[in-house]
Amino acid sequence: MSRIAERFQQLAGQGRKALVPYMVAGDPSLELTVPLMHALVDAGADILELGVPFSDPMSEGPTIQLAHERALANGARLRDALDMVREFRQRDADTPVLLMGYANPVERMGYAAFADAASAAGVDALLTVDIPPEEVAQVNAELRRVGMDNIFLIAPTTPDERMALIASQASGFIYYVAVKGVTGAGNLDTADVADHLARIREHTGLPLAVGFGIKDAASAAAIATVADGVVVGSALVQRVADAAAEGADNSGLLARAGELVAEIRRGIDATPS
Amino acid sequence: MTSEIDFGTVPDAEGRFGAYGGKFVAETLMSALAELESLYRKLSADPAFQRELDEDLRHYVGRPSPLYEARRWSDEIGGARIHLKREDLNHTGAHKVNNTIGQALLAKHMGKTRVIAETGAGQHGVATATIAARLGLECHVFMGEEDVRRQALNVYRMKLLGAEVIPVTSGSKTLKDAMNEAMRDWVTHVDDTFYIIGTVAGPHPYPELVRDFQCVIGREAREQCLAQIGCLPDALVACVGGGSNAIGLFHPFLKDEGVAMYGVEAGGRGVDTHEHAAPLTAGSPGVLHGNRTYLMQDDNGQIMHTHSISAGLDYPGVGPEHAWLKDIGRVNYVVATDDEALAAFHTLTRVEGIMPALESSHALAYAAKLAAGMRPDQHIVVNLSGRGDKDIHTVAEIDGIQF
């Protein structure tokens, strides 16, 4: 069983929902990413989603675009993200880590080389925004070879027959994009999300995590009533950026990020499931 | 080798041109692309749609565009005869309108009320704003901040036409970033918005449908060559940024084995300097903006900054069909530098009284070299894809002139 499947099973046994924070590798600095990963786990994160910096992050809103630009300016690339996971694994063998990013850095490294390097580093899964099931055969073959999961997105615009197609290619969990838009968008509608999740569950037994538009404990708690996991990206990236802009030192940055995750953790856990 | 290839069968059902093309986009857009594809299949086989399009091309765009023999320029060079396909004479001043008319009709048939576009030089933005004005559609044009500065005249034209021009400040602030921002807008407003992509790139079916709309250039040129010269040309030359004017000229000639083809990329300050926009000449395959194609990228798969004197060629990718045509060897991809393009701009202006766009000037620069090595009984068709009025500020700035 993969580390991700195991984690969801464990949470389900406890009647809890997964909290999945997102950060970009190398933001706000190269040396702070690994401490940040540990701090988020300490604050209550169940699974970590590490963004791979890319020059053209087409699905990101302004907050995460800027994080990609900062990370690139700091010199962070796919190889560095892998190094960070390797370093993280020295102290944490249990928390699943998935890489989220865009096709080209992975394509450039080569799918086989990527799969080998990522699994050796301790990465559990890959989520590429711009590789839909129609284009995924090659990369999926390599990920399966090394026992990594491939996390797919399902969107509000995905019709039922595509849900089935995506479910047939996915493993680990499925990520439901709660809004039509880019990361950090607003207007989250819990009833609408619930409706979509129910439809997706007709096609898969995989856990369903929800992201895009979850910004605080209240919105996370609302989504946790219907989903198996909650992804928090822009709000966390913004929190760290604000702290940096206010001149916080490294321990201050970690504390501020940890506070947000702990707050959201309490919100989710207070929700009757 | 290429005689065995059926050029009519690409792309395949998945939108692939050999190893290139495809649909590399976020899940939110996949249904919209499927809807577009099925509507396009239906309408492209519908004689009424074709009639509507042909009428517009004739009476609104002013087609057919002339094929003009540049006699004085050809005489000066002393080699092959050079014929200019005058896309600069189209309404709005470039080939871009052939495609925007077609896509706007698709938008109308889909019931979309809002269109968006990316633009580099501003020609595609102007062509989109023009059609949007005519059809009463809300129009938003994304344009890199750097290009807004370089192409102030076109920005004002778009505003006069009722479009909102949104300066893009992310990344390198040029065409690729404008395309990123247009994709972000599309994903956010996918229900009521049609994305009018300006070139033969992007996710399937865009490379195919933009090609189909631009093929009017090559179909006309082929007939005009037979009627005016009495034979097919020996060579075709067109500039390649995304590559829509080039594919439009080349595609109807692909089966004509005796016709050599040259796609001219932006050599910028030289392909050995990294300051260029020549992915086919000096790039490598990768995935960007919905398709697999040749890209200007580094060893880590990050997209590199590009440079060209012409905003319309300042793009790190290229249409996937060009990537395929390069690999199978049917089209030769070459470069012209900023300086060569600028020299060709001045030459054509003075010798023929035709002021070409800086994009098209790249094709002219290469054509002059090519012609010089050919015989006077041979013929070259150059796609004069746009007029140069929009570039007067750029050229004046280089000459140290302030208005």
C-alpha cells in the first residue's frame, strides 16, 4: 500500500479528514523549505504538496505565481525540489509528499529518470496540472514502475464520462478543483462541491481532496464535511509572504505558517463527519 | 520520403502531428476543447458555414489578396523572381484577420458573448477587436507590458475598437506571458468565453483550425502562381513565430514536391547568443501552452526569455505542425537576425514602396539571400504577412528619431 493510501486509511479509521498544505519549493528561500515542511507537519498537516517552480505556471493565481517567481529567482528547480524531499525524509518517514507542477520540467528530465529520482528521494506522488488522462500513458507507466501515485484533477466542468476515465488512471487520491478558475480564486460553494463529490464517488472509491478557494478554518471546515481531504495553497503562501514582507526572521516565518495550519486543523477536526 | 505522407491526415484524432501537438491543459478546459472540436467538425463540413466565411473574407477582409511581382527588387538582386503574397493589404493590415473571422464565427455559433485573445505585436489583438466590434462581442486582449510599450499604436487601435487591453506584468512580460494570462482568464470564464488563439499553437483543435482558416493564403497563392507565372513556384518563404502565416502559405503546397519551403525564425542578435526566438533552429522538444513542440528552454525545462526586434515573433514556442514538418524534413527552418530584418524593411520600403511588418521582414531578408543563389527563370513566393505601419516607432527609435 502506498504511503498516501495508508495515510487516508489511517485517517478514515480515526474519523478525521486529511489536511494538505501546499508550498512552492524554494519559497521564500531555498533553506527554509524543509524546515517549513516539518513545521507544517508539526502543526497538523497530513500530506504535503510541494510545488515545483515553473516559469509559466498557467493555472496559478497571482499569489502562487509570485511564489514561483521568487523560487526561481532563488535558484530552485525540479532537482532542488527532489533534494528537499530527500532531506525531509531524513527526519520524517511517514508523511506523504506529492510534487505538484507542470509537464515541462518533468518532460525535460525524462519520465523514467524523473520516476527513478523522485522515488529514490521519497516522493510519493506526482500531480501535473497540464497532463490530462489523454496524454498520461507514458508518465503513468513510469510512475507505476516505481510505485508512485498519480494524482489527477477533476473540475466543475468535468462530465461524468470523463470522471470515469480519470478514475481509471488515478491512484492515491483525486483532487477536486472546487472553482472554475485559478488557484486562490474565491466563491466557494459547499453545496455545489458536495454535489460534484457525490457524482465523482459513483466512479471511484479513491479518497477525494478538495482545493482552490479554501482560505481559512471556516472554509476548510465546511469542505471537510463533504470531502476526505482539504488542500490549502494560496492562503498559506500568502501568509508566509506577508510575514516575510513584515521582516519576520526564519523562526517567525515558520511560526506564522504553523499557526495558519494549526487553525485550519482545529477547524477541520471540530467538524462532525 | 515525404511523398508517401498523406498531409491531409494530420493531426490525428488526438490532435497529434507525429510526436507533437496534443492537449496539455488543465482539466477545467478539457470539456470546452471537446465542445469546440465537435462544433468545428460539424461546421467545417457545413456548406452554409463555408459560404458565410467566404463572403466575409471577400467583402470584409478584401480577399483574394494580390500576388505581386517585386520587379525592381528582383532585378536588383539579380536572381530568382520574388513574388509577394500581399496579406498586408487585408483589412487590419495582416493575415491575422483570416483566422479571427473564422474563430469569431465559431464563437457566435457556440453562443459565446465574450472573446479573449493574446497578442504580441498587437496585430492579432487588433484583428480580434475588429471582429468583436463587428459582431457586438465583449473583447479582452492580453498583452505583455513590454509589448504594450513597443506597440502603443496598436494598443490605441484596440481601445478605439472597444476592446479592453490588459497589460500582463508576470514573467517576461511578452507574448508567452500574455498567453498564460489568457489561459487563466479562459479557465475562470469558460462558460461564456471563447478564446481566439492567434496562431497555430495551443491545445488541439486550435493548431488544426487556425491552419485551416489560414490556408486561404496558400490556396490563393497556388492558383495565382499558375495563372500569373504559369507554373508552381520553386520556393516559398514565410516568417515563423507561432507560425500561422507560414502554415497558411505552405500547407496547400505540401504535396507539391518541387516546391521548396523555408520558415524563417527570429534570429535576434544571433542564434549563438541566447537572445533570439528560434526554437526550431536552436531549441528542443517540450510542453508549453497546451501542446508538445520545440521550445526555447533550459536544461531544467524552464522556458527561456526570448528576444526579437519584432514583437510578433518574440515567442519561445512554435506550432506543433512546424515541429513535425521540421522532423520529416519537408520544410527548412532558417533564421534572419534583427539587423537583417531591419535592412530588408528599409530595402523593400525604398525599392518597392511597400513598408513590411518587421515580422515579415525576416522572410524578406532570407528570400533575398535565397534568390541571389537562384536563376532568373525561377520563382519565389514570400508571404508579406503584414504591413509595417505599426513598427514605425520601433524603427524610428533605432534611427534615434523622436516624434
